Amino acid sequence: MAAACHPPTRFHHVHGTNIRIDPSHTQATRVESFANGLCFSQEPLEPGQIFLVEIEEKELGWCGHLRVGLTAHDPRSLDVVPEYSLPDLVNLGDTWVFAITRHHNRVTPDGSEARVQGFLSDPYLLIEQVRILRDKLVGRSRPSQYSHMLDDLYKTNVLPPTARRSRIGVLYAIRSDGMADMHIIINGEDMGPSARSLPASRPLYAVIDVFASTKSVRVIQVEYGFPSLQTLCRLVIQKHIVHRLAIDGLDLPPLLKNFCKYE
């Protein structure tokens, strides 16, 4: 399987009225209310290219969470950016958006919940011909005094989908018939095809709706194909420790320790 090479992902300059994009176009923050938080990818996604964000800030008092998906509408063609992705943007047609829930589970074709695998058991996420290093896809809480009590959680699904530092992405994979399936990725786990038979011949932009309790998100760049030497070192170290606090006792440079603890 050949390693893919995709350009960096950024937010589009067209966005909802309550969104502020930072100068690097990698952070989107809703500055007021709970709506008008629509964001788009700067460019159409390539097949197998994931648009991945990390939840940076939450806001209490609102009901609902982040919404993600794809649209065939060029953001520049919109007369007005809709207030909501659901239902407003979807009602324009050629748009597929799903709300992320606190207990979002992957569902298999027979309707049963799929077993979640630890990210250390398989370092790659494989979808059709898409191969992405899982390490960058997984959001993790910061180590603390009680990290060892969460060791099993750390080695499996780590964070609830809507928690701060959780990582959520969207991509599409080409099928043998030339159509595309949309996949939502939550902390390194593929939720399965969320929408089928998308028109792969049309440009497809990522949709990120910074909605309600989700206040700010940041774009995360991922690794495709073979991992970096740094990432390989981290994976090897993680396989031989009991919990993250044990990293502090290793004879390693401080920068490498912080890297292994995701600080």
C-alpha cells in the first residue's frame, strides 16, 4: 500500500458569523451564542485525506455538541453561511452532517456495537485503501496524580467523544464503483460509513460545526503511510510501561518524556 501525501489542512476564510479563526487558520472559536458556528476546510478534501480537529474548549449551559461532515458546496458560493449545519446546510442538498454524541458508538452492518480495540494493538487505521497512523488520531487527557487509575481507559478509547482534547475527523473513501463513503473517526476509531454513495467526482469540503457546548477546536495534522522515528519511539516506550506516570522514572531526556506523555 503506497503512502499517501496530502497537503496540510486549514479552515476556510468563509465561516459562521459567531466564529473567529486564528491567523494560522487552524483554530476556530465561537465567540458568542450557541449557533452560527459553521466552519469549512480551506480546500476540498482529497480521497482518504482526513480533516481532524481537537476539542480545545467547552462551554457549559448549552445542549448539544460538535457536528461534522462533508458538503459538495464551495463555501464561497454560499450567499449566507447557514446558522446551523443541521438542518439548514443539509437542507441545501449535497451535504452530509452528523452530530457527535457523548456516547457515540460504532455500529456494524448487523446493528450490533463493534468491539473497541486499543490503539496500541494496531498502530494503523485502515479504511479501504486508506492507511493513517492511529497515534495522531487519538485524543488523551493530561497525565495527573491519578493517571494510573485510568490506565485501561488510556490504552483503549481514552476520552469520551465530546470531552475536551477529544479528536474527531471526517474523510471519504472511494469505492470500487467510483462512488464514495463518508467515515467519521473518533479518537482513532472508525465509526463505519456514516453516509454512502457520495459523488466522489465533485469537490467535497469538510464541515465542522462548532455548536452548543463545543466552543473551540484546533486542526490536527496527521501522518500517512509510515510513522516518524519520534512516533515509533513513543509507541515502543508505551508498550513497556504500566502507566503514563511511570515515564517520569525513565532515564530519558525531558523533551522525550513530555512527548511520550502527550504534553
